Amino acid sequence: MTGPDLRADPRDELATHIPALRAFAISLTRNVTEADDLVQETILKAWGNFDKFLPGSDLRAWLFTILRNTFYSARRKTRREVADPDGLHAGTLVTHPAHDGRLAMADFTRAFDQLSAEHREVLILVGANGYSYEEAAAMMGVATGTAKSRANRARARLCELLGLAEGETVLIPSSSAGAAAPGMGPGMGPQAA
């Protein structure tokens, strides 16, 4: 088995990471249009700074870090803005679920939206994208223990918002989709970390 080709241009691999970047951006912004803008800005920043990328290192982690830092920089700039104070726009985006799986996912999405950006971030990195706590901590710029603590608090808060008893997991029935809700698979209840 050979290691990564250090001579390969990482720009050639960039397009393969766009779907994961977009999913992460949507989880942070909770708005598809803003997420697309965030991904585009991330790609532009990465493209302009490939001279700073260390060949052989994890390109996806580097891109996620750029996206995360760009999100928080923009968030600091717009902290006092309120985009939709009456919820009028959000109310036009409602889709009525057609079956139980969609109802469960709608409940999960509403609860997930109530989590802080830091909690959503750690659940997406560790739960949905499968990064280790160490990798997630590096991407978030925090200690591994902080990442574990945030994940534990995020899971506990999510369970509280969903009204789940201790040890209960959020699973979409196999007849609907066969997948666990992001960040809440088997063994990932509030006591796991």
C-alpha cells in the first residue's frame, strides 16, 4: 500500500470534496443559499492559498477548517443583524411530512436547529462525517477533551429537545430510510463520549 502522491496537485482533488463541504456548510448556516456562498468562498480561499497546503496532509480537513473559520468570521461581522425576525420567510419554507420518517426527521431538524453552532458543528464532524475526536478538535481549533465535552453536551441537549429518555437513540425505522439521524447513531446517546 502506498502513501499519498506528494507530487499530485491537490487542486485536482478539490471537486471531490464539494458535497461534504456543502453538507457541513448547510449544517452551520441552516440556509442552502448561504451555505452555497460559504462553500464558494471556501474554495476561492483554498485556491488562493494552496501554497500553504502541506502535501500529504488531509485536504478535506484543511478545507473544513477554512470553511469553519470563514463561517465564524462572517458570523462575528453580522452578529447584530436579524435576517427574519417575524419568521415570515421561514414559514414559507414549511413542507408537510408525508409519512412517519419525515415526521421524525422534521422533529430532529427542529431540535438540531435549536443547538448552538458549536454543538451542531461537533455533531456533524464526529457523528455525520465520522471524524475522530482528535481530528474534529484539530479542525475546530480546540483540545480533544473540549471536542468530547461539546459532543456529549450536544447529544444530551438534542435528547432533551427531542424528549428522549436516557439511553434511547434516535433512529429512523428501517422501513423508512434505514439510517440513523446525524450524530445520534447506536451508542451515541447523551452518556457516550
